[in-house]
Amino acid sequence: MALTQRLEFRQSQSLVMTPQLMQAIKLLQLSNLDLSAFVEEELERNPLLDRASDGPEPPVAGEPATERQEFSEADGSSYGDEAGGEAASSADGFEPSQEEWLNRDLGSRAEIEQTLDTGLENVFSEEPAEAAERAAKDAAPTSYTEWGGGASSDEDYNLEAFVAAELTLADHLAEQLAVAFTSPSQRMIGQYLIDLVDEAGYLPPDLGQAAERLGAPQHEVDAVLSVLQKFDPPGVCARNLSECLAIQLRELDRYDPAMQALVEHLDLLAKRDIASLRKLCGVDDEDITDMIGEIRRLDPKPGLKFGSSRTQTMVPDVYVRPGPDGGWHVELNSDTLPRVLVNQTYYAELSKTIRKDGDKSYFTDCLQNATWLVRALDQRARTILKVATEIVRQQDGFFTYGVAHLRPLNLKAVADAIQMHESTVSRVTANKYMATNRGTFELKYFFTASIASADGGEAHSAEAVRHHIKQLIDAESPSAILSDDTIVERLRASGIDIARRTVAKYREAMRIPSSVQRRRDKQSMLGHALSAPASSPDRSRDAAPV
């Protein structure tokens, strides 16, 4: 076989990841907050990109004026007529006009004092300029800005400028630190420990490196810590839950040896092992019930009383509302869609004045990037709406009847229905939320695995099975706690073929304890409810458990 060289033409198609395509894929999976931040950066970077104005549209020629404008003109004309009538009546009446008063000769100073029967200094005690200045100072403010606001004009007035800043836990502890210590070294140690306190009011369990980093002896750090633990709120600067509860009990003068033994064995309290706790504390049933009630009335997270980081409100991307024909109306949330436009007029003006090749290429790239961004935003909105509409069509039973009628659904089913790739559907459903008549859910919530039916019928959704398991456990009585095997039998009787380990996995995912723990909890709650009428009012107070 001879080896030869030759030239040939070949035509083929291949997908090339251009920067614009990569940008479109990136925009597709961004949340509304990340998208807004990205668009803001592009507006600052690209001079040809403008924000679309949301102002009112100008009136169209030939249309009548608005009702508000008609009323304004009518009121203005009538007001002018009334004013003119009053001026005419005052001119023709007995009272002289302002010009007549100014032109009238009042005579000399002696004649005026003789007429008033007193000196002019008693009537006009101040010069006109001084009187006007004093009147201006005594006058009430006429605008919001004169009351000390942070705005520059009434149009820019903002009520948030008058809202007091929320007091944080660190600020509250720092104020007490300035009063508790006078030594600079102790204040430095205290401020270092306060900076380590988390939002719940706890310090890290290990503070061994604090003395080493500060270059202070360990006993001095412990002394400062003991003072910090007496600060308000009670229980702050503790290193664990037992220490936090012990600090609060000392404040209440209730930290006796029996209570100390109870606080040191909170794991037995969590397991509802009342018999072991009663033996360790050396008390009877009535005393151990009172002690547990006192523990429940304590605050396990004292730092949460103060301001912390503000929780960002989740804004839905899609709204689903019932339609007039019995269906569902799907629409995008216009507030989450950035509105940008390409300033073609500015580009046309620049093209006439630019002479350098580098400047021309720069503005050409800016125009191309701005055009691609507008198209990508429009395509993103259309894709989200298309995917959301298909999800609503597939899960119409959920919107009508609830979680129990949620169907199994995967990405491939939606992708085939709207003729898109599965990766596109996956990017669209990431970090997107849908507001429905049953609450707000992430789009990925509607994609659940399928569980086979026991009688060979239609498969069940995993989320619907979790909901069924939770309903069975919530309805169980303290005398008949359902084990995982019993739950499996009842689910199979309902037509759901599921294994015991799957039930245990779903139960643990919903943070539902085992049957043994549930039996202890419900029997303890039942015994506490039965003994509540016989106890004192303090013992019957409801409080959140630790």
C-alpha cells in the first residue's frame, strides 16, 4: 500500500462553546439574586447597556386627557374665578387694599406716639430684621428634612434613615465589658472571647489556644471568662448546653446537688430515662417532675434574643394560579426579571466620532455583548416558563388534591415533552422557586423517585410515600406505637410495595425517632399531662423543651 499526499475539502458540523454560549448556560442556572448581581456588573462594565425605565407611558396623540388631569384643570379654573371675585369684592368694599395701606401717610414719629399713647420702642421692640430672624427660628419645620433626616430633599426622603439599628449580642456584651473591667489587659481578653461567641451565645468548647494567642496566663483568661458568664442574658458565654443551663440555675438560686446531677446527665433526659435520673438525683417521682419542668423553662440559646444576620426572603420565580376554566395559569414573576436595553442611539453617535481602530473594536464588542445579554435573558425567561408549565401539567394532581397525589417525575420526561436536553432542564430547575396555592416549593421538589405498586398498578411518588408515613406516625396512639415492620404492612395494604430499610431511611430523613423512643416520649407526655392538675401552677407552665 503506497503512502501519498493529497488535498481534499471536507464539510462537518461541530458544537463550539463560544463565550456567548457559555454565558447563556451560566445565566440559566443562576438564581434571581445572582442574576441581578450579574446584570448590575454588566451595566457598570458596558456603556451601551441601559436599564429599561419603568415609568408611565406617554399619552397617545388623539386620546382624551386622563380623568385626574380634567379634574385638576377644572378645579384650577374655578379656584382662579373665586380668587378674582374675592379681589374684586375687596376692592369695592369698605376695607382698603394693601396698596392703599402702604401709600397712606401716617405722620411724624411724635404724631404716631401721640396717637398710640406710648413710645414706638414699646410697640416695635425689635428691628424688622431681628424680628424676622427670630420668627424663622421659632417656626415649625415645614419639610421632613428639617426634622433632622438623612435625605437631601422631600423627594428623596427615606423612613429607613430613622430606624434604630438592631442591637446585636456582641454590642450588648461589649457595653457590659466596658463597665465590668478597668484593666486594659482584661478588656482585651474579654473582647477576644466576645468575638468568639456565636449567635446562640456559646463559646467554642476548647479555649486552650486563647491564652497562647493573647500571651496571657491561663488563670487570667479563666477569671475573665467567669465574669463574662455573669453577663446578661443569663447563660451566655457557655461552652456547652450543661454549662449554659447551670449558669441560669445559679442565677435562680436553684443549682443544688440534685439539680447538678440532672444537668450533668442531659443525655438520659433526652432518652426519657426517668428511672435512671431519679436514681442519680436521689429524689422521688414528684421532685424529678418538678426539676424537669424547671429545666424546660430555661433558655438553651440565650443569644437568639438579640439581633443577628437578617434572613433573606425567598422570592418565587414562577406563580401558579387557578384558571377560570378549572386549569392552572402559569406566569413569570416580573420583579425577578432584569430589564435591560441596548442603547443603539448612543452607539450610532459614537460611530460618527470615533477615529481610532482600538476604540471602534471596543465599542463593537460592547454592542455584541449587550445584544447577546438581552437575547440570553429573554431566552432564559422563555425556558423557565416552558419548564414550569410542563411541570404543572405533569403534577396537576398535586395542585388540585395535595401531596398524596404527587406523581413520580424525572428530568427526562420533562425534557422529552418540551424537546430540550436533560441538562438544560436540570439547570433551569436549580435555585428556582414556584409559588402555588399549597405553598412555595423549589422546582426540584416536583421531581421524585418512583416506588412500585403492590398490585402492579401505577407507581407512587417517593414524596407521597413520605407523607403517608408521617400521617401514620402522627395518628398512632401512645399505647400502640407503630414499628417499621407494622408501617410496611400498612403501606402494602394501601398498595405501596416498599422495604423496611426504605421506611427507616425515610423516617430518619424526616427526623422521626424510632418506635422505642416515640413510645417513651408519648408515655412521658401522657404522664406529665395526667399529673399536671395535681401540681402547682408553676409546674404546669408550658415551655419549650431543651
